[in-house]
Amino acid sequence: MSEQIRIETPNAGIRARQAELAAIIDPWTVGKEDYATALPNLGLFRRETTSEPHACMIEPSIIIVCQGVKQMHIGARGLTYNSERFLVASLDLPGDSRVLEASPDRPCLGLVLRLDLRLIAELSTQVRSAPAQQHSMEPSAAIGQLTPELLAPFARLVALLDEPEAIPVLAPLIEREIHYRLLQSDQAPRLLRMVSVGSQSHRIARAIGWLKTHYAEPLKVEELAAQIHMSPSSLHHHFRQLTAMSPLQYQKRLRLNEARRLMLTDDFDAAGAAFNVGYESPSQFSREYSRLFGAPPRRDIERIRDRATAPQALA
């Protein structure tokens, strides 16, 4: 009697891997919206209801939804991702995140892995990937197609949470494999542009690095452009192409996000937070804060704290 050979299609392989990931993530996130794991670069999330867009900052990272559907707005672009597609960002980007499909019975579950661009640069010299087109200046966040090969190391990485003594030894090896798999994905050219020294994308990444460190200082676009060897008009043009905003708008988002963090975690009042991040006018700070977060500073912080302390239904 001949033995039947079971052939697994790519979609079936993705569904199996995603079910495996969801089963691991679910118990770690019960009662929590976001869970910072023992792995420094890995975070898990759980949403039990749909939501309107809310402002956030995205680091260079890959975001995978194992169950449910999410959407990220970068400027006017809405990027929708689910159990078959991942979101990748190659720069620190302001965005607006929302949950499109979730319920208490079937929550939206997923993970965020912070990318190591230095590791991508190292691997780029060792692996065969689609070449980065230097003239192409596509936005620095996009949707990629998931594969069983990419999901497999993620399942092993998340499974290490049940084996904490193995994390220091095995996590770096698994994360290296994940970066390798990304360089075999349809998003490899985007990542390679970011680590290609001398490219416009690399120069904009340097400008963003400066803004993240000096966000509280007055911004002189001419001086920033000179630092990265671009003209002010070229800096403005390429910065907007990659981030969907100008350098000044980007700095404002950095300031407002940091002010929110200071009020939420360090108990600053609104005026103190505004001054700390570089605002001279508390009224201007309050207006711009309300436009971004949908409520004045004090009411917004109270709303976040109330949500954090409210009892959550167990799945």
C-alpha cells in the first residue's frame, strides 16, 4: 500500500504558523493591551475591540498580526495588514494606528519586532537579495507578503518566553534568521536602501536621528541639510517622500509624543511638559496637543489612566 504524501500549500502553511503564534501570544496578553516581553526587541499586543485611529510612533520594525486586522495611516496612506501580510517600517515614523477586526471572543493578536539596521547592513553583504534601486524613494513603511519561512523563526522566538534561561543564547540567533528572511522577502529593496551609505534614504535616516536627539531645540532646516550634505529643498522633498511630512512637522510629533510620555509616566503637568520639549507657549502646546490626540493634555492623560485601570474581560 503506497503512503500518501501530504503537500502543504503556502496559504495552509501560513495559517498553521499563525495559529501556532496566536496560541503562544494569547496567554501572555490576557488582560493587557501591550506586553513588553523579556526579549528587549519584542513586544506583543492584544485588542479585543475595534478602534478609531490613534497617534503613535513606529520604530524601524516588523509588525505581524496573527489574528484580526489592523491598519496604519502614514500621512494619507492607509496600510492594512492581517494574518497574510506584515507591516514593515524602515525609519522612525509618526503614524495613526487602528484596529479593524477584533472581539473578546476572537481578539486581534500580534507582535512587534524592532529591527537592527546594522544587522541588515551586515547581512546585505552575505545574502542574495533583490537590488536596492538608489533612485527609488518610496515611503519607508509598506505592506509585505508573509511566508511560512518568515513566520517559522517568529514562532520559535516567541516560544522562548517559556524558556527564559535560553533567551540570551538562542534569541540573537533567531533574530538574525528573521533579518535574513526579511532580506529574502518582497520588502528587501526597501530595507537595503536604508543601509546603503550615501543614498538619499540613508541621509534622511541621519536627519531623523538628529531630530530624535535634538527635538527640543529650535530647528534650522538649512543647518540640518548641511549636516547630511543635502540642499534644504532636497531635504524637504525627500523627507516628505519618506515620512509623509516635513522636518518641522516631524519635530512637532516628536515633541508632542515626548510631552505625553512625561505627563503619563513622570507626572509632569502640561506647562512643565511643554517647556521641557521646547514649547514656549503653553496655549500653542495645548492647541497642537488637542489636534493630535483628540483631547486637551489633562483630559487625554486621565483618559489613558482610566483605560489602564479599568477591568478587562478575560478571553
